[in-house]
Amino acid sequence: MKQALVLCIGGSDSSGGAGIQADLKAVSACGCYGMSVITAVTAQNTLGVQDIYPVPPKFVAKQLESVLSDIGTDAVKTGMLLTDGVIQVVVRKIKEYNIGKVVVDPVMMAKGGRSLMQDKALEAIVKKLLPLAFVVTPNISEAERLTRSKIKSVDEMKKAAVLIHKLGAKNVLIKGGHLPGAKKAGAMDILYDGDKYYEFSAPWIDSYDTHGTGCTYASALAAEIARGENVIAAVENAKRLVTDAIKNSLKIGAGHGPVNVLFKYLMN
């Protein structure tokens, strides 16, 4: 049986909670083989991001070429893409290798408030990367920035999903964990495929330790798609995994501890 392959493109988190480190743990938890292309190196812990060192676009291209020319991939997940130059390289290689299963996590802000995307990079994601996306996975604040609108309800999530779909992504998954009222109603995510809406709900988990939630969700989604699941089943499976990872999060450090996608092997 062929091993499902997932290439994760994004920033390194020195604390191991988010970024490429979270990506590879999630991909492995889904039974896939994960590979990585590092776009930036961060000095980071549970309290926030202290510094960022961007990897030059030429070296990002070298990494992509090394992996794709030899091993290939069944799906790509993109995370932190700090600069316009890096996005141009990623777009070029996706086209060159004709990669259709691309999950775009439009990472814009760290949990501590540090910006993880330059303004010009956001423009490049909208114009060049989203049209290549099989699924894009913004949270509420990212969806607001992409649509230049406020999102305060599930209906407004659905409207935003339509607007983002018009930017070119085949499927739009808006994560509702930060929606007002989510603590009482539960964490509701909306998937829009250009025709229908699908709702995915999970009970609210009152946890301070949620570092890496978005990275884990998007990477698990990419892994499920790489394994051949349709987008609806892939979202269901990924949401179940990330919900369990939040339930079993690790209380380490003085700030937001990481979600624990390897809870079966790494217990509190």
C-alpha cells in the first residue's frame, strides 16, 4: 500500500507547539508521512514570539525542489508565509509540480499578538495562492481580514465563506472557535464548497492551553485529504482529532501550553 505523503510549508516554532513542529506531529498522528519546508525560524515560547528570522526565498525554493523532485507529495499544507517573495516561490513550485491538493492556513497573527505576515504577503496570498487552494482554513479574525468585514454570527461566517470562495479557493473552512457566544453554543466551523454549507460542531473546551490549534487542524485536514478522504469526511476527522488534542493539552511553560495531538503517547 502506498504511503500517503504530506508536505508542510511554514515557520519553525522553537517551543514545538505550533508551526512545522505541530504540522509534522498532526500528519504523523493521521498515519501519513510528513515532510517540511521551513519559511522562517522563530524564537518562540508559550508566552509569544520574541523574534523571527525569514528564510530567503531562494533557499525556500531549494527545499521545495529537493523534496518534490525526489519524493513528491499527495498534499501540501501551507502555514506561515512571511514575505511576498516566499509566496511567489511556493506558488511557482505548486504549479510546476501540478499539486492539486493544497490546504492553505492563512497564518497572520501569533497567539501572543505578533504579526506573522507582511502586508504585501497578504496581497500575494489573496491574488496568487488562494486560487490554487483546495481548502483554505481561516479563523474568525483571518476571515475578517480577508473579507474586510466583521463576523459576529454563524450567518456572517457563511457570508464571509462565500466572499472568500470568490477569491478562488475551491473549499472554504471558517473556524468558529473565536466567534462570540462559542463558549455556550460550542465551537462551530463552517465549510462552503461553492454550492452547499456544512456545519461541524464540537463542545466548547475551556482550556488556556491552545497553542498550535490552527496548525494542527489544517495539517490533519491535509493528511486526511492525502489519504483519499473527501473534503467533508476530512474536516470531520481533522476536527475530531484537534478537539481531542485540546482536551489533552499540555500545561507547560508560563503562557499558552500546546495542544497535544499525540495524547495517546504523550500524557500529562
